[in-house]
Amino acid sequence: MDIPTTGGDTQQDQLLDQLVSKWCEQVSVVLTSLRCTFPVGGSGAEKLEHIKEVFINPLVQQRDTDPESAVAAFRFDQLFGGTGLEFHSKLLVLQDLVARLPAPVRGSPSYWIDRCRTHAAPSLMFYFAEVLAGLTEADPTLPASVKLRWSAFSRVMAAAIDRSKRNLAPDPTTGLQAFPHSASGGDKQPLKQHPKGQGETCGDELCPSSVGGVCDIYGEPSEKRLASLNNCPSRKRFVNRERERLGKPALQYPPLTNAQRTMQAGYDQRRAERQASEQATRQPRSNQHAAPVDPWLADFRELAEQFGLEGELTRSQ
């Protein structure tokens, strides 16, 4: 209803008066205050202003007496313990606390988003980067937005939390738990276990099969999908690796465009440099076998570097 709270005509003020009375009919203390303050009437705008001044503003002022302490007491480590929806709700609480801070110490959304990410586990940040990679195909501005906007960060992190919990849940067919990397880090286990049920789909949110399309790993992707995979070298490598592990035919990708060729070359170079650096700094064991690089960490670094999250692994360890 489009009824102004101030400056309305007589009919609008009467409607406002009725709305105020309806709003407060279950709160006896407010009704008593209105009857005592306006014994012979009073406009709807006057009654609404009275309620704000007597009942609402004092609560707001009491709430904002020490907003810094409320933010200091906020448990960042509990943001990620529930579901994606619970994370979203907790993040809204943090947003409200931050909004009540005095302007000189309020900071920017990017500061608080970055602070939240420092409390996320490395495994969760891997899923964050992987979800971001899939959503970036439809929204190329998303990698920048997740660092600047609460809503974009909440959307990606909530999806990452739900995805991580699904992947870490016990397999109902075996009773065993699927982990994103091996316990020892030494073998060549895949990043995830892909169930062969559900009509031969991997169940991955980044896969078209999650919305009824053809699975990247178990199916035969279309030429359009193959061209799209050329735009994400890390995802393309993951799909190729999983298909090879499952004995699926190699995919025939369309020729790379100049931009894709440059992207692939940069990706290959960074990967080679990273592997060389890890090899050079690797400490030999007493049995003379070199300590293997955890494939989960390698995949995380690839996605983190591609989407501007290079510092997340170091800060989270």
C-alpha cells in the first residue's frame, strides 16, 4: 500500500491511523501509551511518530551503545560450521553489526569479506575457487565481485559449503567417506569420487549434468561445451584426468583461439614453474624417497591463482 507516513491527505492519514492501530493491537503497552497521549484523537502520522520516539528509537540507541564490542565478540570461526543457508544467515548478522559501527572504523565490505575468508579452511577455499570457476562462465565479473560485494561472496561461499559437505558425506552404498584428497597425499586418487548412479553423471555443480545436461566426465559433451572448457584450463585438466581414470574416450576439443592459446600457455607455464619450485624445495626422506606433492594442494593452487585467490592457502594454514 502506497501510504505516505507524513504529508498525506486526510484519507491517506486515516488509512495510516488504521494501519498503526492494526500493527499495535496485540501490544497492550503501546495501545495504552497511544490512548494516554492522544485521548481525543490524533493523526496517523502523529501516532506513528510517537511509537518511533518512545518505543523504537530507545531500543536502537541501546543496541548501538557499544557496536565495536559486538563485532569483537562475533565468532568468525563459526561462520562455516553449518549449511550454506546457515552461513548466509550468519553473514547477514555480521553485515548488520558492521553497519552499526561508527564510520571511521567501519571499513569496507572488501575488508570484512577478506577477514571472513581467512577463517575458512583450505579445503573449503578449494571448493570456493572451484564453484567460482563454474559460475564465472556465466558472469565474468564474479571473481572481482566476490571480493567487493557481500551478496556475491555469500552466494559463492554458501554453494561451496554445501558442495564440500556433500563430497565429505559418507557414501550410502559403501558407508565410506569420500575425501577431496588422499590421507597420505602420495597416491594419485582423484579429487572427488564420482558416483556412477544417477544416470551416469558425476553430480558436480560445475558440470552441465547438475541442471539436466550432458555430464563432462561420464557423457560426451557437445562442441559448444568443449569450446567453453577451453576457457578454463584448470577445469579442462580435471575433466581430462577423471575421464582417463574412468577409461572414458579422450575428448576432441575444437582448436584454441588466440586468446585461449595465450591463456593455456600461461597456465602451463605457471604450472611448470610451480612444480619446479616444489621439486626444488622438497625435503628428502630418510628412505631416499621424495615427499610427494598432494594433488589436492596442486589443484587448489591452480584454481586459486587463476581466480585471484593466491593468498588464501598460505593465510589459512
